[in-house]
Amino acid sequence: MYRALLISNLDETLWIFSPIPPFYLVPWMRFVFGREHKLVPFWGGWKASPSKTPQPVVADVTGGSITLVLKEPLDTGGLAIAQYNIFILQNDSFLKWTNAVASSASENTTISVTRDIEGAPLLPETSYTLKVLALQVDVSCDTLAEDGLESDEVTIITEKAAIPAPPPIPVLLQLSGCTALVTATPPDDFGGAGATGMTIGVFMSTGILRESFAVTLDPGVITVRNLLAHTRFLVKASLSTTIGSTEFGEALAFTTEDPSLPGKLAQLSYTNVGPSSVQVQWEEPENTGGGIISGYLIYERVIEANATRKLVYNSSDDSSTTSFLVGDLLAETLYIFSVLPVNQYGILGMDSENVVSITTSAAEAPSSPTNLEQSQVDGGYFDVSFSEPSETVVPQQPPPPELISATGGALYVTVVAPTDCGGSDLSSYVLNIARRTGGSLVYRQYASGPIQSSPYDKQLVNVSIYGLLSKSEYFITVSVENGQGWSQQSDGKAYSTSGPTPVRGMNPPKVALEDPGEITLAWDTPLDSGGLSIVGYMVQARYQLADGSWSPSKIVYDDRSSLVQTALITNIRPNTQYGFSVTAYNFRTQPLRSYLVNGSVEGAELQSLATSREKVD
């Protein structure tokens, strides 16, 4: 039962009770009582429940989201519909899943659901059965009753997993000098894929990527530091999933301010302490104050009365050197060394933040002089000449290896000798490569024998590192050895392989066995699989015609699901020259063919020759 209040212009009031909603009485009341009367509906006391909620309309479905259009009941019960509760079928009963606030601008309300009842992302290719219940103002219902006012159930099957849309635009939390604090959130819809994290990309205003780094799905505050001063930057986010990564999303734009002091060195220590020398070593600060670190200054001060600070190393334009051998020290004396980073704007780091104290060891007898020579000058006298004792030490810490190029399954790097090789020839080096994600050793190369006399200012050797995974980051360090021992391991540097590439480094096939009318070929696994697994091989053959030309190539073996590395070639013509080539396949692509040329490779396009014997009956 509904009730309404009739107010006339004569200040008369009249309560009207009716089973019909007051809105439908307005035309009748005006006809009966005149247009000067006003009908005011009240929702209190007696009221009715809404009629049955219509079945929701499925507007869109992806691998990780369901979009529904919810409709008002035909009879709202005299009160506005305030919200819709959505129930999901779990273990033969419907449980409250989520709710949507009713639209105030339309009879239809749209909601997109991306999480299940436990809060986990929706699964791809999964069935979800739902019911919807419309609720009036100030009415709640978390459990379905038996009055049947909820909608009929609807069953929805999510799509196959696909790479979703990129994350929304990052948010700038704070900008200070050349450092920005930002945060990023993943998209609501993962597309049914398993989300593993996000990548933050920092771009120049021209669109050039300056740097990128991985963060978790809930990264909190992200620090973007060491930017150029008074420069406009763009920060974007990309979602990484188990089936691939999204493109970078919309950009957050900001302009940096004035540069500041470089921060504290990431590491400052010393080694090889002697009576008159010590090796000081350091690592670049995390915060450069803006731009890059261009070099370092080292100040020395002995702890004694009236001692002054002395500059012993000035390399403000060379940031590659992160170790220095300080000499001419006094034995058993306390020294303080300050290593000050200099950024590209010429701003020095703070002296008090980058200090190390060192006490030299006790005095030792010097080594024997070298190049001792003598000659008689006159009766009873000799002229003696000699060189100062050698102070050969271990090599200085070498710089990190430099990347030449990268493929899907290999990195090509240059190993560079340190500026100071310790006063003697380098004899060997060790290269260590580890996954950036785990840190376990996956590659170790050792080279022995004299490499280059000291001093040395050129590359040692170019190294090819095979057997790597595509789109993976590797951490590479190197150490070198001379006659006194091994240097400290270089600072690590991270390099990434590219996406899957064609197979490379395929050695030529060999004739393993030759019988009348048959040849058995064998070949090795290619060095660079392109970052994917080798899945099979193909062998092609051709033979030389009587006029000296070659027949067209013909496939004589093709198995792209077997890793067997031999093939029996039959129907070989007697007294005929043959050329054979082997092609290796990975999951996505294939390499240039590898030809057999009398057991040696002389070029990818050079033809191979293998002469069969006559068949003997």
C-alpha cells in the first residue's frame, strides 16, 4: 500500500492511500481536484518491493573481464533503484560477488568485473554463472531469498587469454631537481594472462627511450633519478604477462628543475694496503644529482698537526676508472681519503659523505734493484748503474665488458684491460655471466697465455657468449691476471638479448660414412639458437652436371620434430660431385644454410663437394 499527501492552495491537506503508486495518480488527481492542488508522494509506511530484476545483458567479454548492462525492474516498487547486487554460482549456491551503484542518468547501469569472488583475476576460457538483484534505497541483501525477485541466471564464458591494454598513465607524486617520484598501477583487466610485473619506461620528449626498468605489480613509490636538468621527460608503463608484454601506455609528462649535488658513493673501500701505497676503489653513486657522473677527484690528508688536504687524483672527465693506486705514503700512518664524484654539470659530491680512513702497514725492506750494471773506471774503482726496485702488483680493476651486439640467443662483448696492469703483462682473464633474475653462473670463459704488455689501452678480445635465452637480461663481470695474481672483479654490467632471431653459428656438415650409392651426413648443434629451442633439421643436396653447372637443390631430409643430427642420403650417383647443406630450425625462424666444403667453411654461399664411389655389385 502506498500513501501520498495532497496539498491545496487553501492550505488544506488530504492523505490518500492507494495500492497504485502515487506517480500514476497525478493525472487523475489533477482532474478530480483541479490543477491548483499539489500531490506529494511519500515512501514510508506501506510500500512494495520491486518486480523481478531483468536478466543482465552481456555487453563485452575478454579473457579477463565481463561487462554487464543492468536494467531496472519494470516496477521499482515506488522507490528509486539504488544499487544492484551480483551473485555468482559457487558450489551449487549463489554467493554475493560484487555490487554496482545504479546510474542516476539512465535506467541502465554498466559494470565491468575483472576479479573473482576471492579477489583474483578472472581466468580465461572459464564459465561464470550470475544472477542480479535490484535494490531500493536503504535496502541491503547479501543473500538471495526465495521470493524470486532476482534475475534469471546467465552463464558467461571468458575468451582465450590475450595481451591486455597497457596500464593507465603513471602519477607524479613529487618532483625535486632531477629526480621524480612516481607511481604506477596495472590495468584492471589482465586479458586472462598471468601478470608478472610492469616495466617503467623513461622517454625523452622526442620519444627516444632513455632507460627502462622492471617493477612489481604493486610498486609503491618509484624513484626516477639522474635525469637531465631543465628537460621534459615522459614516463610510461607496460604490463608484463606470461604470454608477452603490452605496449607502453599513456605518458606522464614533466620538466625537471636545477641539478643538485651527487649523492653518496654506492661503495667506497680499499685493498692491497702496503707501507707506501694503497688501492682505493669505489662505485658510482645511485643519485648523480642530474645527468651522468663525468669523473672523480681523490683528496688525501694525513692525520697530524697542521696537515692539509692534497689532491692526488683528478679525473673529472673520466668516469670509467673506479679504482686508483695511491703511492708515496708513509709507513704506519693514518690517512683519510675523500673520493668526490663530479656530475656533468660540474657539481661535486659532499666531502663528508665519501670518506675512508686507512692506516698503512709497517715498513718493509725494498726489493732488489733491477738492471744492475758495472764497469771499471780506473784502478780500484767501479762505475755502477741500476734501476729502482720494481713494485709489480696485481692489475687494477678492469672496466666492465662493453656490448658489441646482441641476438636472441647470444651476446657479443669486448673485454677491455684496466688502465694499470700492475707493471707486468696480463696472462689471462675470466668472464662471468649470470641471469639478472637469479644470479647463478651460466657461463665462464678462461683464457691463458700472454695477452698484452703493460701499459695497455686497447681491447683485449672480442667474446661471443652463446646459449642464452631471448628477451633476458644478463649480468656480466670480468677479472684479469698478471704474474702477481688476479685483479678485483669488474663492476657488473647488465645487457639484454633481443627477441627470437634466426639461428647462427651453424658449422658445416661432415661425411660420417660413405658407401656405394649412400652417404651418411652428421652435423653439430648451432652455436646460437636464436634464443629458442632447436626443433629439427633439413638437408638439401645438388650435384654437378656434365657441363660443369649444378642441378637445382632438392630436399633429401626434412624432420622438424627430431633433434637427430645425422641423415642417410640414398640414390647417390656414382662418380658425381655433390653439394650438401643443412638448415636448423627453431620455433620461429631458420638460419642461412650451412654448407659442407671438404670439411671446412669458407663462406655461407660456397658450395660443398662430396664425391661418391662407384657402386660395386
